[in-house]
Amino acid sequence: MYPARSNLEIPLSTAVIVDAVRTPIGRREGQLKDLHAVDLAALPLAALISRTGIDPASVEDVIMGCVMQTGEQGLNIGRNASLAAGLPHGVSGTTVDRQDASSLQAIHFAAQGVMAGAYDCVIAAGVEAMTRIPLGVTAYQGPGQPFGPVVQDRYKLVPPGVSAELVATELAMTREYVDGLAADSHARANRAMTGGRFRDEIVPVEVGAARLMSADELTDSGMDVKRLTLLQPAFDEAGVVTSGNSAQISDGAAAVLVMSERKAAELGLEALATIQAASLVGVDPVTTLGGPAEATRRVLDRAGLTMGDVGLVEVNETFATVVGAWLMEMGEEVWERTNVNGGAIALGHPMGASGARIFTTLVHELRRSTSRYGLQVMDMGGGMASALIVERL
């Protein structure tokens, strides 16, 4: 028999963000193409240790988001990256897959673990080397298919790009509207890069003899609506979704150091932010991209906030139609404080890394701003969405 549980309430710990870093994002077949996925994932882990000066043995776990978990990214890349980063072998590691929001889920798990008293110091991270491990490889390499006959009988599943078109049709989005959102993403990302706004969050990567990559390589300073208009629809001849208003396939990694407030104070470390609330929702897996608005409403309600309380927003730009659908429910005026440094359309979407990459950008932008609260929201494959509210300290 187990001893009877006490009725005494155990107070939750406060989970704080001590640091957040990322690699530059590389284009497909770009500067990061020759870097093994494990070594890519290890870079931001090692950078967190170096930047904060903590004893690496104090890290209790590494929770790594990764979508295509095969080949170089197979056999628990979270653990393998921890070892490659030089962390003691006593530091454990695990890997999670919640599709596009995998590393946002890693952050959820890390914060929840700290709040529950299971961790004092944990790293949430993410990686995707999409050049080396192509998108979809875990589905088509077999054996069998991911969706069994029961699911396929229940839902007439379609690829994400087709879902994006379905959402655009349902909400009567025009090509001009979605191309405008994409052009804004490029303009904002270019302004952020030339203004040095990513400098504090990026870990330079050695990509050749005496050569460092210290900036994202996908953003096109000349991309505007006129050029976007020239691109042909990708999924429907009469549709609005093109390669120019969709997220770019890319390579990258990111990591976030999460501690209990007590542990950070004990080590004399300044906390950047704290996580106030998180949410998850499921939606129709056919029109899978309609969840971000519901996830936003749920996380705002959980935090006791309104959209007016949120000073900065990051919505993952899987497709411009995702952002458009969210804006149509949240209010077009919110766009001015959303993705202020560009998004995945301009910067790239290394799937397993994107949650942590976006979170890293949000936390550093909050530090530069006078805003108190930031919101991150992501759609994901399988008909789900995830959101998180962070408070600047």
C-alpha cells in the first residue's frame, strides 16, 4: 500500500526564462547543408551554457522538438544533441513531435515540469535539418502509412497546402491580401536584419574554414507584392497559395533555458521573462489550419487577459492564409504588432525548431520594448494549434 496522500496544497514554482538562443536559419541547400543534424542541434545548447556560465551538470533534462525523426534525426536526437554539446552524460534528453509546434511543446513541458517541482533547470529546444532529412520522409519511407483505414474513412485528409486553400476559399481571401501579408513579412524581416535586431539571439555557426554564418539567409530584400504576383498557385490553378506566400523549407535549431525562480536567484542569474499561460486545441484535421484563433482565445482566458493587453504577437506563418484567418478573427488592427520582425515566410520554417525560434525572437523583442505581455501561437499538422503567453520581467 502507498501512504495516504496529504491534503496540503503544494505551491507551484514559478518558471522563468533565463536565456534563449538560436542558430541562423539556412535556406534549403544553403550554408548549413553540410552540418549533421545532431551537431546543428547541439550548437544552441552549448551556447546557453557558455552565455549563462552555469554548471552544465545542473541541467536536468533536454527536451528537443523534432518532426522528421529518422536518419540523422532518429534515435532520440534530444539525447544525442546533449552529448554532442558537451553536457555531462548524466544529463538526460528526450525528443517530442507535435509537428510544427514541436519545440513550443518542449517549452510547455519544460515550464510545466518546473512549475510542478520536477525540474529546477531544464533546456527546451528544437531542430530540423530539412535539407538533409526531407519533409515527409517519415511518412513515405514505410512500412505502411501514418493514417490507418479508420481515420481515412472518417476524414478525407488532404495535404497542408490544400487545407490552406480551403481556408482561403471559406474566408474569401484574395490573392492580393495574402501576397500583401507575405510582402510585409519580407519587409519586416529585412528591416530587423539590417537593424541588428537578431544579433542578441543568434549563435554564429562555423560553416567553413575561418568562415562564420551569423545571419539568416532566406530573407529577400527585394521581395514585394509585384514580384509575388508573378508566382503561380502551388495547389490549385485558381487558388491563392504560392511558394511566395508560404513558409520556406529551411535548416535551423534553437534552445531556451528554463529555471525555477528560486534556482535562477540562487545562481545570480537575471530572468528575462516568465510563462503566464499555455493552451492547446484540436480542430478539423482537413481544414487543419483554423486552430490559432481558438488557441488564442483559450490562452487569453486562462491568463485573464484580453488581446488589448498583449503588446507583441508571433503567429507562425506556415501559410499567409493562416495569418489571414487569425487576423480576421482577432482584428486586422493587431497586424501592426504581430510578427514585427517578419516570420516564416521570410525567415524560414525549420519545423522542429520553429517553436523555440519564434519564442526566442519574441522574448528578445519584448526585452527591447515597453510591452509587458507577448503571445505566441502556432498551427500544426494533424489539426491542432498551440499558444503561449510570456511576461517580460
